[in-house]
Amino acid sequence: MSEQTEISQLGEFGLINRITDGIQPLNASTITGVGDDAAVMHYPDTEVLVSTDMLVEGVHFDLTYVPLKHLGYKAAVVNFSDIYAMNGTPRQITVALAISSRFTVEHIEEIYSGIRLACSIYGVDLVGGDTTASRSGLVISITCVGDAPKDQIVYRNGAKDTDLVCVSGDLGSAYMGLQLLEREKVASGGDKDFIPKFEGKEYLVERQLKPEARRDIVAELAEKGILPTAMMDISDGLSSELLHICKAGNVGCRIYEDRIPIDYQTAVMAEELNMNVVTAALNGGEDYELVFTAPLHYHDELNKMKGIKVIGYITKPELGCALVTRDGNEMTLRAQGFNHMPQD
Amino acid sequence: MSEQTEISQLGEFGLINRITDGIQPLNASTITGVGDDAAVMHYPDTEVLVSTDMLVEGVHFDLTYVPLKHLGYKAAVVNFSDIYAMNGTPRQITVALAISSRFTVEHIEEIYSGIRLACSIYGVDLVGGDTTASRSGLVISITCVGDAPKDQIVYRNGAKDTDLVCVSGDLGSAYMGLQLLEREKVASGGDKDFIPKFEGKEYLVERQLKPEARRDIVAELAEKGILPTAMMDISDGLSSELLHICKAGNVGCRIYEDRIPIDYQTAVMAEELNMNVVTAALNGGEDYELVFTAPLHYHDELNKMKGIKVIGYITKPELGCALVTRDGNEMTLRAQGFNHMPQD
């Protein structure tokens, strides 16, 4: 970026005008958006869904290798993902942004260009927010409002004994992308002209920097008339989410190591880093794929669906939650997912 | 607080259980709250309102003199205030919290005890959130969902020529409370045993640390059948909010210096600090009072209402926005409110 404008040149309201310029509502439920104490929406016939996610610099992202536009895109998409995980449709977001004085108007526009790109791709309206200073670092907190017909909402507590356990896409790639980015950051030694080695691993980088929400899977299931009994998006890792589903539904599960979908690049990267790829797939977070359960009689239909893999089944609670390894042993599932909480 | 628990002892989900323990929904619109990817609500007959506010340590609050419980209370109330300012009723909040490793479980419980106290007083449900680490400092971002019948929503753009300009409560006290707290912080020199001098100025401290949203004023106006033509809450200062109302409605205004409601303690404190009290009342933020406009024929009724003061009237836009001073001069209103944006 060439010209840089100090935020103080525009002021808070000038900045708001700049980042919200030309926004037009895409959803009938959006009555009025940015520009009042609150946004106004109308949901007469559906349930309203709301979810919040906060991304903090130095915890969830590292601006040495995360472009601001990608950051904005990801911050929006991870919120959409929560709404899809309820089998709903995201409709509106509000964005709260805390920025330190090292950011210029152009930097904020970059973040918002990513947020607005995500909104336009997913058909979501940006209806409000708060932009404020921070002493250090960037914080983005997005809240997403969505809707779903009452009888279509999928909670995490509906899994029943003998249900199938399914996941979309592939797992562990976002985590391996993070490892790759971290490796290249170290290799660069802070040299701005350093060219990172991403050849043949572009997919991993993209999965980490620009995740997508699985709107397509939700739509495909609806088209086929398959209503999952429980569903979550995989933000903390498959093990962690599946344990939530089992605890909430008071059930157990068996999933099969050889059925966990892993991309070729993920496997190669794990090999290079001498890491166990199954561990990465079970515990690496941020894939934003869906894990869901569905009645057993959908087995053939689900098995045929592109982008969905049946990886196991739900059991009675007393059987616990376990991974069946390739050699037929059972390993108890543990939540060792990403933990963005302070540690000692 | 005596016993302190490291967050890592509980883990993220243990912490969530602890801070959301025993929450019961107060609103019929709250279907399910904490514990899934998104909260579920139902709003068949009303418009849905949503607003977001973020509070950042070192920018909006200083933990040397802001107790964590008060901070939680204030973070919630300022969001309720935005919904009341649309003539709506706050119903649900989501809370995103970023905390550094210096905070313990008990600290977070303190913050949440304030949030939950505010929720119980204002009848609002805590339905979701995100708790995460931060590298430094505390950030609280709250989003509030509320509702209002379509024909009762008050936007900021409805003020008409000859409308009355009214404010609730008194102005400048929260700002003077901040000056007092800052003065005593300096006087303490960091001594933990220092006893700050708040005698006779308790009201100012309370206005800064524990603001209330003017639910009572909104209810009283509704009871009397008075629907404001425009309304905002005063977070940035009266001048700033009034300029928004005039710009949005394409009108001007005249307000009278001698009608601006100022508390005795505010005046005394301004005198002590050698500050202009009217400037504090016009530009000091965080009073969370309401400024609204209403048709002229409500003059007598509004004049009789406790806690409301008619301070001027709306004019044609070409007359601009001005304060009429005690000596009859006109001073153009300028937004010099609190600015929580980075400055050079």
C-alpha cells in the first residue's frame, strides 16, 4: 500500500463512513444497518441464531504472515461457520475492532475489505459495530445473527445410539498450514525479502489463512432431506467437538483411524515435520469442517455424497468415546485441541 | 479475594461452566443459550435490534481504580443503553472476553458477576460468548440483542423543525468522576494503602464506575404515549450526539446553556479543577443519559416529567446547531467528545 492516512485525519465517524461506504442489504431480514445505536432486523417466521468469536493478535494470528484482508475474511467466516453448524443461514454481522496506533486507515480498510468480501460471498449484511483504540495489538470480535426454521435447527445434543458419525472435507490441513507458516517465519529470520517455500503446499497455507464455512454441505444435506441429529463445526479439533457431542447427547462413539479424511499435502507436511498426522487431524483446530451425526439408514446416501465421509458411529454412553486404530486397538478420545486460553 | 485458581486448572470448558452456572432464561424470546455453536431466539412479532460495544483496558478503563465487577456491569449496561436508545427492550447478550495470563478464574468470575448482576436487574439473558487469551490487557466486547414493535422504534433521523430537544438526568458527572478518579490515582502514587478522597463526591464516582441505562425514562415516555421523533444515548457527549441527530434528520438546533442539567457535585468538582462545567456537560462522555426530540405539543407534559429536561428546540437546517449562552450569544456546537480512537 502506498498512501497511508492517519486515523486522526479522518476521525472516528469519517473512518466509519469510509469502511461502510456503499453497503446495501442483501437479506430481507435486514431493515436498517450501520448508522444508529442499534441495527434493526425482522424475523417473523424463523428462529434467530446468534454467535460470537473473538480473534486476538499474538494468540489467534500473527501479522508477520497473515495479510489483513485474509484476517478480516477469516474473522467473518468463522462466525458464519457457527451458524451453519446449527443448520442455519448467517444473515447479519456486527464487527468490533480494537486497533493500536500503528494501524492506518488503509490497514483498517484492508481488514474491512476481507470482511466485506466474506459478506458478499456468503450473502451476509454488515449491520453495525464499534471501532476503538487498543494499547497494543489488534482484536476483532464479530457477532453473527442468522436464522433457521424451528424444526430444522440442529443442536449438539441430539446424537442417538447407532447414528453415523460424519465429517466434511479433510482434517488437520489448517493445523499443518500453521506449522508451515511458523517454520517459514523462523526461517526468514525477520528478513522482509525472504521468499517462503510454499511450493506444493499451497493448500495448507490457504486452509490456515482463508478457511471457508461449509455452506455447501449444509445445502446438500437439506437438498437430500437429511437432517443431522447433532452437528458442530470443527474449530478446536475433531476429538474436542466429538466429545462435546457425546457429552451433550449422553452417548459414546467409535471412529475409525483409517476413515479420517486427510489430504495428501497434510500427510506430506506431517512426515516432513516428523509429526503424527492422525494426531494433527484429531486435535489440530481451525479446519471449520462440520462433524455431524445422522440416523443409520442414511448410510448409503451419505457414503455417496462428495465431501462427506462416514468415520464411525454413536454408541451407548457406557462404551465411552474411542478411536479404533488401523491395527484394531481402541484409544480413548481426549480433547487436546487448540487451547487459546492462558497457560502457566 | 483469597483463593486464586489458575485458568489452566479448569480449562476453557470448565471455566465456561463455572461462569454460566445456574443461568435461567428470563425472556420468552430466549430459546436456548450458552452451550452450542450459536444461541437460539424467537422473535415472531417484533423487530430485532442488535448493537455492539467493546471496552479495552488502558483505553476505556484503568484497573487501578475500576473494580472488575463494576467493569462487567458497565460493559453490559452500555450495551443495554444502545437498545433503549432505539426505544427497544434488551433481551439477550453475548460476551467476548480476552484475558491475559495475569487474570485468575476468580477475576473472571468477578467480571461475570457484574455482567450477571446487570442482566438480572435489566431482565436480560446471557446466551453465549467466547473467552480467549490476550497477550496484554483485558478486552470485553458485548453484543446485545433486543426487540421493539416496528412502529415504536425511534431512529436518530426523525427530528423535525420545531421539535423539542430533551435530555434525561444530568450531564458531565461521569466525566467529572473520571477526573476525580484520575486525580486520586496520581495522588496515591501507587500506594495500595492510600485512601482516596471521595467524600461529598460519591455520586461522580458512581456515575463513572457504575452507569445505569435509562430504562425508566423509556418506560415513562411509553406510559405517557410520547413517541420521540429521534433518540440517542449520550456516550460521546451531548454535542456529538446532537450533531448526529441534526445531521441524520437534516435539521439544525438551538439549546440553552442555562437549561443543561448539571448536578451540584459536578459543578463543585469542575470549580475545584478549574474546568468549565458547561464544556464538561456538552463534551464529557459516558453519562449514558438519553437525548431525544419530540413534537412541540408535548412541551407541558415533558416539562412536568421528573428526570427529563427540555433544553432547546430543532430548527431548519440552514440555522445550524448552536448553544445559546447565558448572555444570549450563540456558540456553534462542535463534537469534541471522548475519542477512543488512536491519536498521533
